Amino acid sequence: MTARWVVNISEARDLNVTWKPISLLVKNEPAPDSEYFAPVNKTHNMLRVMESVRAAEGDGPMQKLYFELGARIHHDKELDFDIADVLTTVGLDPSHAAALDDESFDAAIQASMDDGLGLTGTDVGTPIIAKLNSAGKRVAYFGPVITRAPEGDDALKLWDGLNMLMDVDGFWELKRTRTEGPEFGDRP
């Protein structure tokens, strides 16, 4: 939802978005026998494919690939899809699917995570938004965690509010209990 919101406001706020990985397998270190392990292991392997694409083609294809993976997971309720088909669907070389089991991409994933978590601290999850604040200092926050992507003026208000908070040294957290699940909306 946060990714869709950022895309919705990127033109209005002249944002140049770079999509970076965070692996919940690496971050949360679930036990291999837990119910959580299999799905986060699969999504970690998808991040390897994304990093293979990034290494070959740069950041350009990341948004389209990220959204297609997200649509299959969240809209289609699938985790066992053919990654080569995903790559073909978004116009990428299906040979990147070989990266699913290629641990050599784990260093890039870890470096990206270290960068984001170095700005936020380690007691956070995903999403993380990092940017330069008005003083030119690179800052980041975990969140916003939203159940649906706001549109129009509400989307811009949320971005502008986040930007104001990024200018305040000493500001750390806002939170309230979630009372609704995500509303994914139409499949992108």
C-alpha cells in the first residue's frame, strides 16, 4: 500500500524513487520449522531475482517488477508462481529466474538493508522511506503503514506530513492500533 501511495504522488512531488530490498527472512530470522519461514524464504529468493535484474539493467525495471510480484502475491494470492513468467510479463529476460537460488545476491540485499536500518534502527520492519530532509540530511522512517493507498489531496497531505516530521530532530514514532486489514484495490 505504501508503494502504491508513493507512486501515486511521485509526479506531483517530483520524486525519483529507487526501490530497495528488505528481506524479512534475514531481518526476522524465523526458525526453519516455523510457518513463517517458507513464505519469507520464497520472497527472499524473489529479492535475489530482483537484484539480478538490477545488476544487469539498473534501477529502471525495479518498480514494474516489484508491482508484478506484489500483484501476484497480494491480489492473486499466489506464492508458487513461475518467476520466469513474471519476468517475461514485465518484459525482462527470463534467465534472471536462475538467481532464485543464487546466494551471491544476498550481499546486495544485506547492504541495502544495512543502509536502511542504519538510518532507522533495527526495531522496525518494512516499508522504510529514506530521503534528504530540508537541511540536506539523509533520514528515514519505518512506514507509513497504511491499509489503503490514499489518493488526491489526502495522498499529498500524508507525504507533506512525513516530510515535516523528517525535519524534526528527536521525533521518533507515531502509532495506533490497526483495526482493519489492507485493501489492495484493483490489481495494478
